[in-house]
Amino acid sequence: MDITYLVVLVIALALFFDFTNGFHDTANAMATPIATGALKPKVAVALAAVLNLVGAFLSTEVAKTISGGLIKEGSGGVLISPEMIFAGLIGAIVWNMLTWLLGLPSSSSHALFGGLIGAALVGFGVGAIDGGVLLSKIILPALIAPFTAGLIAFVVTKLAYGLTRRYDKKPDGRSGFRYGQIFTSSLVALAHGTNDAQKTMGVITLTLVAVGMQDAGTGPQLWVVTVCALAIALGTYIGGWRIIKTLGRGLTEVKPAQGFAAEASTAATILASSHVGFALSTTQVASGSVIGSGLGRRGSEIRWGTVGRIGLGWLMTLPAAGAVGALAALVAQLGTVGVIADAVVGVGVILFIYLWSRRDEVGAHNAMSDVADSGHAVRITEPEKKVKRRDRVRQTAGSPGTETETGRQRGGGALPDSDATTTGDDK
């Protein structure tokens, strides 16, 4: 196959991966504000799309980690070919689509790394991978970042409820956090653009370097930044509602103060990592933050079964995407026929997953169908209700067969109080 056509094919596939990354990771920023009613679903995804677009232009450090760090260079140039990059992208996309179908917030980033590593191992062997970069900028952040974000979210949630204790027993007493969520979720979307959009920029730059169309060690060109920003923004606007459903209500019931804390810790962790070039998983960070905020609110329930499924998905992402990428690389080594075969099979698998998803469609209309706004999610005692009920009891006092309030109290009983208050931490 002519090298120019191959490069165009790889770029097109990379942009499609960027698109899947967008809808796969929309939940990172917008699941919690949708769950608490801070933002309407379609408004939330539109806002996230715009901010992902803006964020993609703010930094290129993560792109350089991929284009000039993960894959080593040899005497003949970078130790990966366009065919192998194409195969690695197929591994990443197939895993992204599968986890989206299952509603698992797995890492698009690790799917990409796994696919590229698997393909590079088949094409050039173990020597093609820079183990130091893999360990320091990919593996260790993957282990540390979710726990760090979860710890921050736990502390911020505790502080939020502690500082607003005077609002206990008041209807919607912490509604101010819902307005704060608009800011924090926007910050997460912006941070997502600074980290995840760059990974596709890095792949395209790596392809151009591999074929000699760009000098090694240089960052992504402006047109690369632009098309990647547009692709991830479009994917974000599509929504990824299955994963929004999991993060918004599958891990824990999210209240406004929790959502605020989770988003603030997610944004802080991602922005700090983007600044130093850590290609971490924004999905893992967001999930860790939601779990931490759930642990920080007394009385909340963490659905540990869902947490276990997500954790298993995290562990499987690198090796599973790597295995698919390696298999595709073996086929791609056959030349033009192999690349075409990979493309045909890849398109077939993607279409099958999409059509299968239509059997149980999840969209903006039903992803959060049972979410009540915070004013009604907690039963609050309203004094006037008690007064009216007691007035009715007094009016019937002395009637035959009627037990008065006073008589009931003398008999050792107490009026039932069906409007018993709920602890403030449940709000």
C-alpha cells in the first residue's frame, strides 16, 4: 500500500478513536451534575463538548509522552511502523466499544497504550518499549491517581458537610453546591481536553515521525491539534449515556455536596498530571473521586459490586487491548491484504457492538430517569404538617371511641411521627 494512503488511513482511525474517547469519557465530567440535577443532560454534554475543545489547545505535554517517549527510536528511526500503529488503534477502539456496551467506565487511555504496546511487541520486540516511561508516566499514575483523587474527595466531602451543618433539617439546604457543580464539572471537562485529546495527537505525531514526515522530538502540529480537538468534542457531545448511568447512580447516590467534592478533586488531579506530562486515565480518577465522596458522606451506600466490576475492567484494559492489538499486528504484517483485513474485521466488530447496544438503548431520556432533585430526595420534617395533624387529633377529642392525644400520652403511648427527620448527611 502506498505510504501516503496508509498514513491517511491511520490518521482517520486515530480520529475515530478520539471520537470514541469523547463519548466514553463524557461521564467523567458530567455524570454527577446530571445525577444531582445541577445540569440538564443535554446541556451538560454540550458544555462538556465545548470545554473539551478548548482544553485540547492548552497543553501538549501528554502528546509528547506518547510521540517521543513510550516507543523507543532505533538506528532506522522510531521502532514502530504505520501498520503497527493501525493495529494498535484497532485494539484500543474494540476495547472502548466493548466497555461502553457494558457501561464500564474503563480507561480509553490505557486501551490506547495497551493496543500500541501489543502491536509494537509483535513488530519490533520488547526493545521497542521504553520501560522507564511506561512505569513512571503510565503505570504509576494509574495506581496512584485514583486513590489520590478519592482521598481528596473524601476530605472535601467531610469538610463540605461539616461547614454546612447548620443547614441540616432544612429543605434543599445545600442547594448552593448544585451551582458550584456547574463550575467544577466545567473544570473537569476542560481538564479532560488537556489530557485525553492529546493522546490522539501523540499517535498521529508518532505516525508522521515513523514515516519521516516530521522530525523526531517535535510536538504535534497545529492542524493535528485542531482535528483532534474537534473529534473528541464531537464524541463528547454524543454523550456516552451508558457510562454516565454507571457513574451517576451505579456507584453511590450522589448528592450536590458530594458531586462538588468529586468534581473538584478530579479536576485538580487531572490538571496537575497534564502539567507534568502524566498520561493518566481520567476515567479512573473520576471513578475514584465518586467513591471517595460516597465514603465521605455518613449514611451513603457504596455499591461495591459495581466497584468490583469497574476494578476488574481497569486491570484487564492494558492486557486485553494489547492482545487485540497484537493479533491485529500479526495480520497487518501480511502487507496491504492484512491491513485491509484488519479494517474490515474491525468495522464489522464495531457495527456488531453498536447494533447489539440498540437492544437496550440508554440515552438522555432514561440514563437518569429515577434521579430526584435534592429538595425531594430527602424527606424533611415540615412543622406545619405536624401542627395540622395535631389539630385534627384535638378536634376529634372526646368523640366516642376516639383516643385523645392526652389520653394516649397518659397511657404510655406516643404519637407516631411519620415525618421523622433524616440526618443532614443524607442530603
